[in-house]
Amino acid sequence: MLAPEPGSFTNEGDSARWSNKDLDPVRRERKKWEWYHVGGFWIAEGFNVAQMETISSAVALGLNPGTALVACLVGNLMVTVPVCIMGYIGAKYSINFPVIARASFGMWGSYIAMVIRAVVCVIWYGVQCSLGGNAVRCMLEAIWPSFKTWHANSLPASASITASDILTFALFWIVSFPFLFLSIPALRWLFLIKMCLVPLFWVALFTWALTAGHGWGPLLGIPNRISEPWTVGYAFCMTIVSSISGNATFAINMADITRYARNPRSATIAQAFGLPIMITLTELLGVVVAASAQIVYGQVLWNPLTVVALFENRAGKFFAGFMFAFANIGTNVAGNSIPFANDMTGMLPRYMNIRRGQILCALLGFAITPWQIQAKAARFLAFLNGYSVFLGPLVGILLSDYLLVRKCKGYNVYQLYKPHGLYWFWHGVNWRAPAALLTACAPLLPGLAYAINPQLKVSRGILEFYSLSWLDGAMISGSVQTLHDR
């Protein structure tokens, strides 16, 4: 593979550490995303298994469908604000997240922000591959029904995976791999294709769920069944945060995509409508499928692919599996591998470019055994809320720095690539940002520890505070960052 090409800001010496071609501001001739591409991105991105699992996990834990959907809508509206702002910044200055982070954290301090996001992206890449593998399983079972009873392993139950699961995971991973070589301008065509297919599949699956569940009546009649020590209010807040968490990475990722947009204003408006509408519709589909499955099959099936696996119609089962697999490929590339690659390029511009970073993300996503996260609904919600402890404060720092400290006056783009320049601060670190990050994360860690290990004894107040971890973290870090810089 060829070495990364030097960027326009790369000079001899230390400047090469901070720039290469993929880190530089996007040139005008490469800014090809129109408003409908950005809107199509959210139609395509919004429909994926993980979004459906967020709300169906809440139903599995005891919230009724209506309450769970309201909680998800609140979360979607809340996360739309930072997504639009970060998308606007990316489109206006044509720069990605690693470069934006330099303005808030400093040249070296930005590595903290990049590491946090990179870890989340790798985990999500693996989780999406695991979900895609489940979709491939549905396709194989539709073609060869005997595949459902194929047991060629002696793995213990604690492994949370079988040999057939490993096979389907690997197949999805292999099929996804060529898509990593598409450039971001070229990806807009993938999202346009997905935008055309997804609504048709949504209508088909929604119609099946309502028909199988005998209409809205039985679905709306499902009561709240919250078990101790949870309460309805606590579960409601946790669902809000889980819904935010499903798109929390885009609250910092979006600049990686919108820096290719031609018009910042139209790109922002497209997101403002596309995100809350499409994500909420996907979650509506998820809750209807989960509730219908509870009525039809007599058990709570929080993973929609588990429901598809029970379809008796082989053609319907195959095409449902195919659409879920195709949807997850687009989501995984744009939402996980590209942001991770941007972070790697930001940290190691002399050695990494976007393509190399995406390949590394795919390799690490295989290595982290993501099927463990998928094993249980409670574990999945704990995962979603867990990384919000770090992403919420990160968003708070970036937004407060741009909106309140700089008062939307923007950045000196040239200085963002210059060592010992305007954004060098103290030895390359703006100590205010790490201090704000630590201040925001510290009070949330006891709640995170309980989410990971419910056997721990923590106070009710800690649990209630943690139930809105993303929002709490963003507000605390933003306040500390603003006060320190005034």
C-alpha cells in the first residue's frame, strides 16, 4: 500500500506530524454532498438493527411501548441539536473532528478526544458486524433450513456464540470489507440506494407486525412491568439516554461527513428534520415488532433479527435478512469505520490515511468479541449508557468552546495545523478541557460501575443521576469549560 500523500499544510519538520492529505480541509471540487444526500444519509443511517434494539430493549425491561417511544423521541430531539451544530462546523470549515478537537483540547490534548471516540467506534463496528451476522444467518436458514440445526462446536454457553454464529459473523465481515474502499464522496450513492429501499421494507415489516399483533389495541394495552430496583421514571430516563447514545457518536462524528457538503445551511436543515423523524420511525418499527412478537410468540424478543429468524415464509425471511444486512453495511461504514479512520489519521498522520484506518477498524472489530454485548437486553442497555459517560462530556466541551467561549466566531483554520501556534496552549494541551472532562466523568463512574455489576450497592441518588448520564456529563463539562475560559 502506498504511503499517505502529504497534505497542503505539511512542511518539513514537525508540521508533518499534524497534517496529511486526508486531514486537510476538503477542497471545493470534492464537496459534492447536496442537501438531499445529507437527508438521504439519515434515512439510510436511521434504519438499522441497533436503533430498533434500543427501544425493544426498553420494552424487554418492562416499559410499555407508548412510554418507551416517547422516551426515545425525547432523546432523539435532544441529540439532534449537537449533531446539527457539529455538522454545520464541519461543512463551514471543511474540517473533520480530529482537527476541530485541537481548538478545544490543544494539539496534543486532542489525542484524548480521539482515543475516546476511536474506542467507541471499534466497539460499535464489532456490534454492527455481530448484528449483520445475525441477518446473514436468517438468509442462510431461508436457503438451507437445515442450517438452523447445525451444531458443529463444543463452545460453552458462557461464550455466547456458536460455530454457526462465528461463520455468519465472518461472512458479513468479509462482504462488508470491500465497502471500506469507497471514498466518502462515493458513499452518497450507497445511501441513495439505501434511501430508496428502506422505506419499502419499513412499510412491509410494519404491516406484518401490526397484522400479526392484531392491530394497535393489544400493543397499546401492554402495561409497564418494571422490576426492582428500577422504577418507571428511572427506566424512562435510561431509555432517553440509550436513544441519545445510539446517535451520540454522530454528535461528534458528523463533521467527518458534512465537510464534504456544498452548503452548510442546507446540510444543517436536512439533518434537523432527517435525524429525529427517521430515527423515531425506526424505533416505532422496533417497538411494534417487539410488542407483536410478545403477543404472537409469547415471549419478549428484543432483537428484531430473532423475530425474523422465526418467520416460516422462507422468501420473506431471506429478504428481511438481506435488507437488515445491507442496512448495517452502510451504517457501519459511515458511522464507525470512517470516524475511527479519521481519528487514526489525526493521531498518526505520517503513517495512517482513511483507508488504512478503516482496515484497522475492521480487524479490531473482529477481535473484541462483540457478541458478548449482544447477549442480553440489560447488557446492551448498559453498553449504550456506559460510553455516554465519556461522549456526553466530550460533546459539552466542543460545543461550549465554539458557542460560548468563541461565541461562534469560528477558527483560524491555518493555525489548527501549525505547531506552537494559536492552538498550542500549554505544551500542546489546553488543560481546561481535560479538567472539564474529568470533572464531568467522575460523578458518573459509580453509576457506570453499578450498570456493569448490579451486585454493587449504590445509593438511589447515584442511580437517578446516572440515568441521564449523557445530558449530565455534557452540562457539567460545558459549564466547567466555559467558566475556566472566562
